[in-house]
Amino acid sequence: MFNKKLNEKILILEETINRMRRRELAKKLLKIQLFKDKKKQWRFRLRAPNGNILCSSEAYSKKCSASKTAELIQGAKFVVVEE
């Protein structure tokens, strides 16, 4: 009985720690924000951890199109190219 309660408390503590780590990590990551513009078109923004907008997308008529493109960018690896 004692071991069962101890294990339950350990699991709760581990989950709490994991949630805290996820929050801290989220503060350090770039975020992609989907939104509707003034013309009711869908766009997405890339935001820095401090909340500044780094770039915005072109307009999409469908939310799913904007979302799919944002997901592609999210999983991409970038190379800096000088022209």
C-alpha cells in the first residue's frame, strides 16, 4: 500500500516536471501563428521567442492550405544563401 502511494506521488511529480520543461522549452522556440487578415484570407507568422514577428506568409483562401505550408516550414532545415 505504501509503495503504491509513493509510486503515484512520483508519477505526479514527474508529470509536473515534464510540464514545466515543456513550458520552458516553448519559451525558447520559434512559434508559427495562423490568423485571418483584414480581407478574411488565412496567413501565418513566424514569431521569435520574445514575440516579435520575423516574417509573414502570403494569403491563402483556405485555413488548411496555410496550415499545411506552416507545417512544412516547421519541419524544414534551413541553409543561409548569399546572393
